[in-house]
Amino acid sequence: MRIDKLLYFLRFAKSRSIARKWAEAGHMRVNGRRIERCSQGVHEGDVLTMPLGESIAIVRVLALPGRRGPSLEARSCYERLDETLDASPASPLAALRFE
């Protein structure tokens, strides 16, 4: 599945065009590799790293959604890996913030 479509279906982006701009900005990573194309393929088990507001979101794709459904349906398709990380200014994660 394309990264822009996935971000839209998982409700990270309000529209697919916004998701496309995020992917083409070059601030996202799939399995640690920087992406610059909105057509980048994403598969189950891939780890996405992306700026989300003032923090960084790290998610593992558990399943590829078939549609943009309700938020509970979307949340069942990914797992947040960054919830246990310390987001204090002294943490190593703070140095990775995207502009």
C-alpha cells in the first residue's frame, strides 16, 4: 500500500493530499530509511517514523486497512512504539525532532 494512502486510512492525515506532502517533504522513515516519494510501498510489520506535532511518532503497521474507517478500526491496524519513550528535553529522542 502507498504511504500516503496508509497515512490517510490510519487517520494520521486529514486528507490524502496532506499525506502526500508529508511523504514528499522527506521527514518520514520506513524501517529506518528516509522516503521522499508518496508512492513508497508499506507492508505489514514495517516501522514508520514521522513527525507528529511537536513530537515524533513511531508506529509498527500490524495490518493494512481496506478503508478509512472509524478511529477504533484504524488504531487496531498499528501499534505505537513511542509511548514508552521519554520525551523530556534531556532525552536522546528530543534531539531527533523534525523542523
